Amino acid sequence: MAGVLTHGVTLFDNHSSETLISIFSSWKSLIKNAPDKFELTGEFVYGEADNQEGDYKKLVFNRDEVITQFEK
């Protein structure tokens, strides 16, 4: 799973970090109530040829693995 640090170091000031911690805690609480495996819609991807239509990626996650990532 891609994180905040995909392109280098990300710094947050005290106020922003408190908000970010609150958001992550809320996501963790939400995901705790998800099924064992759950699916999220990812980015839009165009077809390989110019005449093919695109579609959204379907991202499948294991609930317990995601919760473990939030606890790191």
C-alpha cells in the first residue's frame, strides 16, 4: 500500500499532525467494522489501446493486515 512518503519526506506542523492522527484513528475505527476482505475503488486506468475504454482499479484488502499497518 502506498503511503504518504511516496516521493520523499513529508513534514507536518503540530496542528496538522493532530488533525492527521484524528483522521487515521477514524479510518482505523471504520475499517475495524469492515468484512475480513474488503474492496475499495482505486484510480481510473485507461485501456491499453486507444480504442479501449478505461475502468477504475478494484483494490482488495485484508482487514486485519490494514489494521496492523495503522498500529505501526
